[in-house]
Amino acid sequence: MQFSVSSNIDEVLRSLDDFTARQVPQAIAWALNDTADLALKGVQDDMDAHFDRPTRWTKNAFMVWRANKRKLVAEVKERPSVGRKHYLKVQERGGPRPQTGLERLFNTRMAYAGHIQSVIPAAAALRDAFGNWSVGERNRVLSSVRAQSDRAANSTKASKVRRKNASQFFVPRLDSRLSPGVWKRTSRGAALKKVVHFSQAVPKYRKRLGFIDGAEARVRKEFPRFLARALEKAIRTAR
């Protein structure tokens, strides 16, 4: 998911005198980079408008690959660390969401007779400042239900003693009156609370972010202004 900003320099150069023409490549590179920076900020602003408290990881999923006077193309594209299955792709184009690593872990590593396609935090789940499932509770749940791939991280006899008075998590059997998911018991006789829903349905998203459309609109509107400013600067500072 990316877009680029480029310029037809030959067409521009034909209309200029020699002195001005020598300044044009650098000016175009500046204008392309300024436009790409603005487009990136627009994408991040769109995230704030469309998402509830987007994380730093989400807002930093894209970066600007900058132009120079020998390569007059600037790109706004995913960081190499993002990977092919970043959920923003689904938010951009809509459609089914692939399983997350957490969902695959639950589905393949847990002794559960049903199929788990998606994992959704329930009302009793602890949330972090961004509204996402707390990493600490998630790890405790994974350990309690023996879902972690690292067996050494699962509950041991000693750790169970240490957590004698702490919340205990469990997954009910398929024939239980409890709905599929992870439940929490806080003390003997207390009401059970659901922490995680298990679903067999593939999550599907409507087209939401509009990254490409919004970025292209900003480029068309702002590039001429940035180019005029950059040309003025290049001519003023030319040696």
C-alpha cells in the first residue's frame, strides 16, 4: 500500500532559460519531499479521525522515501518492519482480515475442540491506554490456558501457588453452558467474568481509511504551491 509523487522534468526545462533550468532538479526534489511529508501527515491525521486512540505503531506504519535531484520520485510507503499482513491494508481496501499471530496461537496450541478463527476482547478484559487488550493480562491468559509456544512460560506449580489469590482463567468445554472463550474466576463463589470471545467467523471490514484517495487529493492540491516555493528558493540561493 503506497503511492509516489513524480514530475516530468523535461517538459519543465524546455520552458526555462539555462540558469533557471540548472536549479530546477533540486527545486523539484524539495517540492516532491515537502508534498510527500504533507501526504504522510494527512494519513496520520486520518488515522486519528477514523480510529479510537491509534497506537504509535499504527501511526508510524508509513514513511517517506525521499527524492533527490537525480531521482525525482518521492514515495509514501510502508516501513520494512510492517510486514505483509499489517491490518491497515484491510482497513484501506476492506474485506476479510487474516488471522493475527495471537489468534493462530490460540487455535493451534490450545487443547480446545472447537475452531478459533478470531479472538475478541470481552467486557471483562483489561485494557491499555489505547483501548487494546492489556499485554500483561494477555500473557497471563496464554499461560493459564497453556497456549504459549514456549512451554517454559506456562504455569508451573510454584507460579500457581504464588497466584493462589489472583484471577484464574479457563476455557469451558464445547458442551458447557458458557459461551466459547476465556473466562475468569476471581474467588470461590464469585460470578464468572468473560475476558475473551472465540469466534469461528472471519472478521470482515468495510473500506475505511481511504489512504490512497486522500493522499492523491492532497498531492494534486499542494504540489504546485510547494514547487513554486522551492523554485524561488533554489534561484535565490543559487551560486
